[in-house]
Amino acid sequence: MTTADQYAVFGHPVSHSKSPRIHRFFAEQTGQILEYGKQDVPAEQFVETTRLFFQQSGKGLNCTVPLKELAWQFADQLTERARFAKAVNTLKLLDSGQILGDNTDGVGLVTDLTHNAGVTLTGKRLLILGAGGATRGIIAPLFQKQPVQITIANRTLAKAEALVEEFAELGQLTSSSYPQLAGLEFDLILNATSASLSAELPPLPDNILAEQGICYDLAYGNLPTPFVNWGKANHAAKSLDGLGMLVEQAAEAFYLWRGIRPPTAELIRQFDKERA
Ligand code: NDP
């Protein structure tokens, strides 16, 4: 009996994850035969559970909070973007038996911004709020689109400073505290803090969004996040959340695993309609 290739998302918690639905939709749309499950895996059980998964016919895994750094350590090989990010959200079993680690979050964000939302990044002044794992994953893919500068603002300034030091070779990158942002202006503000998850807003000064500026919250929910609402109140030309990024990072993982690029627009529309 041949069994379908097995894929899954590991996280802790993971019950809320939309990944099984996304990947089953992609499989249907592209005629791929696979199964995709989800498993709650606390950090301390990650290595053992992941080894077992790949020994028992697992072909690929997505890893979410708090496992991305552990997945980065677990991988035998890394893509260049995963090496930069020091975080892995996609693992793939290679023909050699080795495990490849990739990070598709950044490319998912850039695809959603540029392709789905029609936002131009070239020559723009970008502000990233937060200096955690998500920020690590998006700096290099954003610089590939040649913005004129990227500023990273964080509550704990030392973390933003450390990222600037680490990624300095990629382009014009500076760090800032929140109060130091006063008087500056940005064309695109990306919220990569986890503040939205507790219905909070980073302490942003007024008037830092340029005319026709764009706001993008990497977080998403059934209701507009506080930062999406901040963008609207500050007259953003668009104020978006990370639902499209979620679907696009999954599409990139699916492509890595199956070699086929799945369609995303219909699924993003479906998700959007369900929360309307
Ligand atoms: P981390 O825990 O690694 O980092 C959290 C960051 O948020 C830190 O910089 C922290 O600052 C900051 N922060 C937390 N609370 C506040 C607050 N109230 N005010 C200001 N800053 C705050 O999280 P991740 O980087 O992994 O994730 C960040 C966000 O990105 C999450 O909302 C996550 O859901 C989203 N995400 C979305 C994806 C998608 O596909 N749409 C993919 C990946 C992430 P400090 O350092 O001072 O503690």
C-alpha cells in the first residue's frame, strides 16, 4: 500500500493554526496527493518529535512559535535566507536523507506587499517595529527590493542595535527607540511586534507616516488589529494585516516541497470573507 506524503505544522500552541487548511487547499488546487496535520510540540520535545516525524515517512514540516530557532539548529543544511534569519519555518527531507531548513516568512511578506497589494518598496523609507524573530526574517528580503533605508524601532533598544550591527552590510539600516522616531517620516511602517496579540499598540509618536504612506501589521485576526486601526486613523493609503503574508509564506513552503507554485488569491479572498 502506498501512503500519501506526510506534512505537518508543529507549534506550541498550534490549535489555532490555519496551515492545515491552507496546504490542503493548495494540494487540491494543484492535484498533489499529500496529508497535512498539526501537532502541539513544546520546545523541549521538538528534537525527538521531529526526528520521529521524518523517520516515519514525514516529508516536510512547518514550525511556528516558539520552535523556529530550534528548527534552525535542527536543519542539516540551510537556505541563504534561513542562514540570515537564524530562524526556520520550513523543513524539508532531501533525497540524501538530510534535512533542509528554509525561512519563507520574508518572501511571503514581500509577495503580499508587492504582488497582492501593489506596494512599491524601491526608494522608500521603511520603519520596522520590533526586533524579534519576525524582524530577523524580513530584513534581507525587504532590502532585496532596494528601499532607500530601513529603521528598526524596538522597546528594548539594545535588541534593535544588535540587529543593525548584524545586518549592516545589506543596506542603510539604523536603530531607534520609540521616542526617537518623533520628527521622522516613513513611507511604509511594518508592525513586527507581538503587541497586536495582546491588543496593544507600540508607543508611536504622531505624524511619522508620510502622505500616501502604507501600514502593514504582520499579525492578523478576525478584527482589525490596533496597528491597522492606527494606520487608518493616520490616513494611511492602505492599512493591511498579515493574513496575505501567512498564505504567501505557506505557498513558498509548498513550492519548496512539491516544486509547484500554488494559487493564493482565491484562498486569501475566502479567509477575508470569513472574518468580514
Ligand atoms: P518575538 O517574540 O520574537 O518578538 C516580539 C517583539 O515584539 C519584540 O521586539 C518585543 O519587544 C515586541 N513587543 C512585544 N510587545 C510589545 C508592546 N506591547 N509594545 C512594543 N513592542 C512590543 O515575536 P515574532 O518576531 O516571532 O513575531 C512578531 C509578530 O509577527 C507576531 O504578531 C506574529 O504573529 C507575527 N508574524 C506573522 C507571520 C505571518 O505569516 N503573518 C509570520 C511570522 C510572524 P522587546 O524586544 O522590547 O520585548
